[in-house]
Amino acid sequence: NAGVTQTPKFRVLKTGQSMTLLCAQDMNHEYMYWYRQDPGMGLRLIHYSVGEGTTAKGEVPDGYNVSRLKKQNFLLGLESAAPSQTSVYFCASSFGNNSPLHFGNGTRLTVT
Amino acid sequence: EDKVVQSPLSLVVHEGDTVTLNCSYEVTNFRSLLWYKQEKKAPTFLFMLTSSGIEKKSGRLSSILDKKELFSILNITATQTGDSAVYLCAAFLGRANNLFFGTGTRLTVIP
């Protein structure tokens, strides 16, 4: 069982570069999420989706865009990376509202 | 402002000890409280608590929620080195479908 798979695992970007983080889940979950985890800050919600073709802003959406073209995939884009976006990014999915989230193994992103 | 506060920030115990981890919350439209264990990578789900006073148990781990006093505890009995991890507490908010996390308690179990 793959669960939630994130690619890549690591990435280094220069300021101003763009990239897309990929998340795929094989549990037929309706809801998908992107969080970032920073030391001393806990996990913070960036964007989420309640179904194919829908997206919504979370707690810290600025500088990020997302797309959910297929139910099993949720993409997180950085159009112009900044050092403040250095973080570990986690994708998660759940059956629906108020259901436990299942997390991927994370992507460690460094922006220099 | 929504808050989830965990204590202690870190804890070092010997194998066989019993530990209690604390989580207090002040959030709007509270729905449920969840506990996760995070070792090196993905947080893994432990418990979801919705009702006050009902203990959830899984092996040596147990947890309970007090919705009147706005806190939860996670107990681990007979700790083992494999219990070493960061334990995360999170509250489900009614709005924005957000699982709002505390900063975690780092537990280290030494042989």
C-alpha cells in the first residue's frame, strides 16, 4: 500500500526559480491538503481541496498555488521561490470532513 | 486567535517509565482533537477524540479529552525506545476544514 506519495524528496532552488511539488494518493480520498512544517511553528495549512477540481486557501497561502485536476493528485506550485519558503512540505489526504489525515513522507525544500 | 499548546516541549525518560503528554486548546468551532506520532518523516495517526471523558486505548497508549477544561492527555505506559518521537496534538476547526497543530512534545526514551 503506497498511501500518500510525494515527489521529490529533496530540492534546492535559487531565489526566483519556480517548481511544482507532486502528491499522489491511492486511497480514493476526497480531501487533500498541503502543509508546511518549520521549527518551532508546527504544521501549518497552505491550501486544501475537498474534491476534484476544487481548491481553497488555508492558513498560509501566499506565494503558493495548487491544482487538483484528478482526484488522486494534488500539486503545489511555487512561482517565484523565496528563502522564507525553505521548509518541509507535507501532503495529506482524508476521506472527508473531520476524518483523520494521512500524511506523505514530506519534501525538504531549500531556497538559497 | 486559535491556539493549541503542548507541554512539556521535551521529555527524557528511561525505558519502563510512564509518561503523560499534555495538550490544551482554544479554537473556534472545535470539532475533534487528534494525536499523531512523528518519527523521522510522516506524522502517523494515533487517536481521534470527539467526546469528553471517553478514553481511547491502543496497546500501551491511551488518550482522553476534557471539552469543559479544553485539554487532552496522551499517556504512554512501560515506555520503550521505539516510543521516541515527536508527539503532535491537533484540533479540527469547523471552518476551512483545517487540522490546527501544536508544536509538539519531543519524547526521548533511553535504555
